Amino acid sequence: MLTKKAARQRRVGKAARGRAHPQLPKAATGIQGLDEVTGGGLPKGRPTLVCGGPGCGKTTLAMEFLVRGARDFDEPGVFMSFEETAEDLALNIASMGFDLKALVKRKSLLIDHVRVVRSEIEETGEFDLEGLFIRLGLAIDTIGAKRVVLDTLEALFAGFSNTGILRAEIRRLFDWLSQKGVTAVITGERGEGALTRQGLEEYVSDCVILLDHRVVNQLTSRRLRIVKYRGTVHGTDEYPFLIRENGISVIPITSLTLNHNASTEVVSSGVPTLDQMLGAGGFYRSSTILISGSAGTGKSSIAGHFVAEAGRRGERSLYVALEESQSDIVRNMKSIGVQLAPLIAKGSLRFMVSRPTAYGLEMHLASIHQEIVEYRPRVVVLDSVTTLLSMGTTLEVSSIIVRLADFAKMSGITMVFTALVEPRATYETTTVNISSLVDTWLALSNAELNGIRGRTLSIIKARGMGHSNQTHELVMSKKGVEIKHDAVSRKKT
Amino acid sequence: MSPTQKLPVKKRALQPVEYILCLYVAGETARSASAHANLKTICDQHLGSRYRIKVIDLLKNPKLARDHQILALPTLVRQLPSPVRKIIGDLSNTERVLVGLDIRPAK
């Protein structure tokens, strides 16, 4: 007989479970970002179709799924290749930094290359593909495989002309794979108007992932989209991804729900006189800060102070420099008394320099994301967002910024964006419309103060805290940036 | 005695076998039995006694599926004479079998 409390707890538990979507068991891939976007990995014991055009990364993804499964999740795998030879595959795997020989020796991995040559095969009546089943079955049983890759089943269509039999056998193969309890990845070539040339998606109903490789304005862009994932709520967006030396890296940030707890911890901006203007005495940790202003108003200088302050706290900072070089920035900061070189030497500060036109917007986002994941900074500066406009529309750039900001917030990173604003623009006109997204907005300006040209700073907004609403003079000297606290009259120039 | 005259039985058995045919199957099924039967018929009709059929059951010897690159079943491989030729199916289409094995139909 249950006590009243226990009965109530049971009711609550039941209700909660019913509300939550029943989760299918999943096989973690270990591929950076992919487990996040799939909610844990690929459907366990079921087939997943990975399709895309030539060179989109299907084989690489399938391979990494298998190799990581073997090495990191203790799930041996069979790679049945209908196209590349075992030697070519071995080279690819090795180039990703995996020791193939060791895996094969340990019986964690088995690579089987199947030759399907059309001219050899004269069809004289009814047949089935039981030979393939037997071969695959033996491979699986030999190493106790839990994962299987078939790359690519469509090669069978090149070898046999009786498509009726082929389709029936493919259907049978997927059922057979599920019965064997292996998590399978099947690759397929993108077709005209259909997901795959031979319509493999008809047979794979559990999970279909589409890879896309586009070249737009001479800039390469790779995207991944989950077309279907039965039983899982998944994002339907396209996620950018990179193929790097150590494998694939999917950027799992898109239409994120803002599920993070606002931090109440305060960090100094590095400029004490600026801290005084902020009700909390600094910035909230994990908040986003926008520093806008026309050229030469001191945006990068303030960012530099913030980074130096983080270094003093023993925290790592990542400075993404899209306009100036590392040495220029270090030199400029040195001239106002901020020493960044020692921080770099200590490893507390890392610069990520890239010209916006080096590669596409999505790739930029992906690289920055990757850098953040690897380096784990607590502060990130993006200087400046305006340069990203040379690579995309305002909408596209906004999208990048939003995703990056969301990611930073969820990772506990305090993020600083600088934005160039034309001198005659009003506060409301930031060229990428991110002012509504950020928590704190510092607007810098050149101004004429009592007949002398100078710089000013005002705080347009600072969420979660009171702030000075006065415009103050900003002075840069060999001692750094300083905000003068006597109120000044300001004439816009 | 000319070579074409009828030889004593013992000597006939020692005549060189021109065709060695390997039939790959997966266990004893209706299809494999029918393929075997079709093959025997065709061979008797067009090859006289100059053939030998080897039946290889992949269920008993699964390793051969990979070693001999067999995907479809049944598969018939003409080992001799060379070059090796491969055809698949239950061999119900006699014409295709003859073409595939490169056998000139006996008159």
C-alpha cells in the first residue's frame, strides 16, 4: 500500500514522462556538434540515410561515425565500401588522425571493399543478393560489430539491371540490419528532385540527413540538415559544418531556445571609470556587449582593456580580429599602456585573425565556434561585426551574430561585439540590427566639446542594472582609456 | 583407331574435362535446386560430357562470399576454359546462359 506521498510522486512522475516525448535509444556519434543537433546521436539499431552531392562529406561522416564508435564507444564497426578501396579509406581515416591499423588489429574495425562490375554480370533469370547478406553477416559476426556503414548502396544499381529485384533486396537488407541490431549508416548520392538518385529514402524511414556543399561567390559553404528523424524533435534548420583535420565539426547553434540562467556575477570592464557608470559596477558575466562608434572612437581600445582585465583574473580570452592584424592591435594597445603581449605568451589571450573574404559567413561562424570549443575562453571579442557585411546581407550577418551570441551565453562566455557606425548615424542605426539583442550597449562618438574635438561615451542600455544616462568624455592616454565624470555638453559633429 | 571412335568406358572417363563450372548457392532452396537442374540440362545438351559442376554452398563456407566476390545468388562461374566468366540467376534463360558461358549451342 503506497503512502500518500509516494502515490503522489508516482502520479507526477508518470505525468512528466507522458508529457516528454518518448525518446528512442540513440547511438552517440562522437562527431563534434552532431550529437547535439540530433539530440543524442543516430537511432540505435536502425538505419540512417546520409545523402548529398559528390564531395559533400558523406563518406567522411560515415567513416568518422564508425571509427569513433570503435575507438570511443567500444562499438566495433564494419565499413562495407562499394566505391573506394580499402587502401584509400585507410588513407582518409589516417588523415583524420585515427590509427586504423590498431583498430583493425584489435578487431574493432573491419573494412570490406566490394567490387560491383557490370560487364561481368550476365543475368539469366531470378536471383537475389544473398551473397551480399552472407558477406556482410560474416563481417559483422567476425568482430561483433554494432555499427555498419554501407557506402554507397547505389553502386548496386550500377551493377545489376533488374531494379525490381534490387529494390526488394534493399528493403530486405534494411530489415535484416535492424534485426541484427546494428546501427547502420547508408550513404546515397543526391538525385534530381529526390533525395537520392535511386530513391533510397523510401526504405530508410528512421533518420535521413542531407549534406550540402555550395560554392557561392567563390566561397565554400557546407551545411547539414536533418530531413527526418522519427520520434525525435529536431531542428529543421541547416547547420553549417566544417571538415577539418580531426574530422567533422557541426555548428549546433541555430534557433536556440534561450535556456540559460542569467548570471549575477559581475566582471570589471577593465576601465574603472567605465565601471562606475554601470549600476552593477561592471558587466554581468555571460552578457553580450555592443560597442559602437565611428572610426577612431576607441572601440577596440575598450575591448582591449576588457581582455587585459580578463587576463588579470586568470581567464582566457579570444579576440576575433576581422580588420586589423594581431601585431597592429597589440601595438595599438601598447601605446595606451595595455600590455597584451605577455597575455599571449602566457596563453591567456588568443587572436583569431581572418579576413572576412577568406571564406563564407557560415564557415566563419563554424571556425569561431570551433575555436571557442577548443580554446574555451571566458571572454570573446568580435572586432568588428561590420566587416562581416562585406560577405552577406544584413539578415545573414544578423543571423550569424545571433547564433554566436546565443552560443556564448549558453557557454557562460561574456561576448563583446564592436560595430562601426557612420558619424552621422543616429544611435538606433547600427548596421546589423543587433542592438536589440545585446545586454549592454556602449555608444562612442567623436564630438566637439567646448570647441575642442574629443571622444565621448554614453551607455544606451545596460539590461539588469541601472546606468548613467549622461554622455561623458572618453580620454585615451598612455595610461589607457579613462572616462571623465564631469558632465559635458555635447554637440554632435 | 581414330580419336573420334568410341573409346572404352575407362578411357572415356579420363578424357580432358573442358568446362569446370562453379555454382554458388546459399543452402538448398527451390531456386538453387532449380538452378542446378537447369545447369545440368544445359550442359548435357551442349557440352556432352566435357564438363564438371562444383556446387559451393556459401552458408557452409561464408568466407568465400568475400574471397570469390560473390554478391548475387545463384552465381555461376566458368573457371575453365579461361577467361573466367560469371553469370547470375537461376539459369532459366538458356540463351543467356550460353552467351554468358560463351558456349556454342550444339546442333
